[in-house]
Amino acid sequence: MSQFEYDVCVVGGCGHVGLPLAITFASRGLKVSIYDVNDDSVAKVKAGNMPFLEKGAEPILREVIGRSLHVANDPQLVSRSQFVVVVIGTPVDEHLNPKFNTIRRFFQGILPYLRDGQCIVLRSTVYPGTTMKVDELIASLGRDVHVAFCPERVAEGKAMEELTELPQIVSGTDAKAVEMASELFGKIAKSILHMEPLGAELTKIFANVWRYIQFATANQFFMIATDYGIDFYEIYEALTRDYPRMAGLPKSGLAAGPCLFKDTMQLAAANNNNFALGTAAMLINEGLPNFIVRHIKGKYPLGEMTVGLLGMAFKADSDDPRESLSYKLRKVLEYEAGDVLCTDVYIQDPHFVTLDEAIERSDLLILCAPHREYRDLKFPDSKPVIDIWNTFGKGTHLT
């Protein structure tokens, strides 16, 4: 009989990465606990309500909460669980340098709750070498705990589907960690890919950086075409229609979010700040708001205009504002425009206006996040709409 009350404790488990995983484990017959310090999110999850948008998650949450899933702001849950899944990555500071001390402080804080025989599973993106450092830290403090790195690979909003469909990467600092983590994720994943920790860490970072570079390529093409006075989507259509070799080119747009920028900067730091491709991608993507405003100023009397921003989330059909470039665009416009109005169908903010008010009061509109609710909107012909994503199929209106 197991010495642990729970199979799994997901630390930070009320967030975008941890909660879908906890729900999925619980739905597969595991006894799961969530330890989270956000009391508001804990209360919502206890009531069977998702604290954020995640397709298909809430009905399953309501089936498992109070049965196979328990949630509380209680670090004792760590002691009572055989697996401790840690959803804490390596952030970067204001100088774009990774902050390993955040992870060090976290593990020093939960050390009193760790028990021999447990398996720690690092789930979020970490700086290369972090898994081994965590193992060394725990071992130096006298705990017989196995450490694994099993990176999440899902897209926000599609986690419930992708957690069971995508291959799961499993790595560990010893054979027992690999064995235990493989058994755990084998209960939900279609297949398992085994790697050494450093390779797994780089695999996760490379995936995020590749996506960021793809967006930067599209945005650089968009900037070049616009500077030539040609609407980018005329070229995009010619490039991609019935031409498989260009099928991977994304549309241009405000590319940001809580992972892509951060992980690109982590990789640069890990490579002795010698990552010209990643640095160039960062400059392109982060420079897009200024580029948009510069072209608007060249075409319209921006200083006399009220500008409405439609969609403040970092991507379409999301309620997640973290690291959204829509907010950077707002800052630039607050300096250049007469007034700026913001609206979003998913994000609740007392400073936002309704969609109808934004359309009615604005002299010019910018589609920042192409939520599905915006696709059938009709605008007066006299009201310019800057559509970087070409959601309305009429081009960007910047040329």
C-alpha cells in the first residue's frame, strides 16, 4: 500500500499549465491535489469553475473536483503526494537575464515538505542545466527525491486535447526518476519520448524559439512590403495558395505571450548572448507596435484621433493578457494619439469599454487580437480599420 495519500500534487496547479494537467490526471483515475497560493483561483476551482478559458476543461473539472481532485492553498499537500509536479519556470529579469534564483528559492521553501521516495517533475520551460541543478540542490540538503523534467508541449486553449494526443518527453537525473515519470505520464500520453535532461530542456526551448522566429519572419516580410507600399496579404496569398513549400508561413501579427519572448532571451543567455537570429526576432516582433504607429501617422492625423484597440489578449480566443503586445501598442498610442480606447470580449478590465462603444467613439480601429467574435463585424466605410492579421480579408489598410 502506498505511503502517500495522493498520487500527484501539482504545485501552481490553478494556472494555464497546471490545471489542465491536474484535471486530466484526475479524469484518468489518479488521486490528484493542487497546491496554489492564489486564493481567488483556488476558490473558483473548488466551485468547479475554470479561472481562465480552456476548451473542454470545465465539464471535466466539475466531474472530478471533490472526488479525485482536491485543491487548497496548503503546502502540506506536497508531503502527502508521491509525485510533485512543479509548474514554475525560469523567468527573465528587466535586463533579459534568466533568474535561476527564483527556482532556488522555491525549492528551498518547499524542502521541509519533501519526503524520501518522491519524484519531483519540472514541467515549465527552464534554463538549460536547471534540472541537474535542482537535483544537486535537493541531494545536498539530504533528501532522497528523484528529479525529472517532463516539459509541457500544449498550446494554450487546446491543452485538454493535446495532453493526451501529443508525445510526452520524459527525462530524469537518474533511472528511477525516468521510470517513475514514464509510468505517470504513460497514464495519459499516447507515446513517450525518452531524453537526457539537457536535451529535453533544449527541445522545449527550441520549440518556443522556432515559433517566435516564424512570427518574426512574417512580421519582417510585412514591414518590408508595407514600406514598399504593397499590402502584405497580396503577397501572402500568392506565396501560400496551393504552394505546399510555403504552408508554414504564419500571418503577420502581434506575436508575444508569456513564453515565446522569454524563452528566446533564455536561449540567447544560455549561448553566451551569441544568438543573432533570436535577438533579431525579438527586435522585429517587439518593434511591430512602433512600426504600426509610424505608418498610421504617415497616413492619418493621428494626434487628433481617438483610436480603438480591439482585443487585448496575447492571442486570439484567449483571456490571457500576459506579455501581450497590445498593451505595448497602447503605450505608444497614448503618446501619439488624441485618445485610446481598449476593449476585449474575454478580458474583464474596469478601464476597458464595450465593443460597441469602442467602435462608436473611435476615429480609427486596430484589430490587435483576432477573436472569433470580431470576424463578422461590420464597420462604416468612413472608419479606417487597421487589420494586421487580415481577419476581414481586405488587407491591412496601412499602405
